[in-house]
Amino acid sequence: MKELYGQPLHYLTNLSMKQWDYLRIGANDEDVPLDTLIDPAKAESSIWRVEEMHRNTISPFFIARLWHGDPMYHVYIDAIFPELKDPSK
């Protein structure tokens, strides 16, 4: 998704997607690619709806508590480097 739209997904959206993948373990159709089970356009639309809800409703304090309890939180966070003006100009 990031490669397509140039923005990372919300931390909770990443966790949700990871949980959705985990829920398939042991299912009869576990080895079937998701794009054959679910229309890719509908899947993408659903992800963006979840993303919108997370971005608009989740408290920063809640995210901080989640990060505090998750030693691997940095795996889901993209580094943001501001573009600096050229100092020689």
C-alpha cells in the first residue's frame, strides 16, 4: 500500500492486517492467495476505511500505551526525514 500511495499505514491498521493474516492459519483455504478469495478492489477499500477510522479516532495516548507494551513497534513505523533546504543557497 505504501508503494502505491506513498504513505505508510497507521500503526493500528498494520496490526489489524497482521491479525487478519494470523487468523487464516489452519483454515482450509490457508494456502489460497487472498486476491482469489476477495476482490482486490474491495479489500483495498476496506483497508482504507479501517485506516481512516484509525487516523481520525485513535487517541495518541492509546497509541503510546500500545507502543510501550510492544517491543517491536518500530517495525511498523517509517522514518520521516524532512527535506532540508540547500544551505549553500
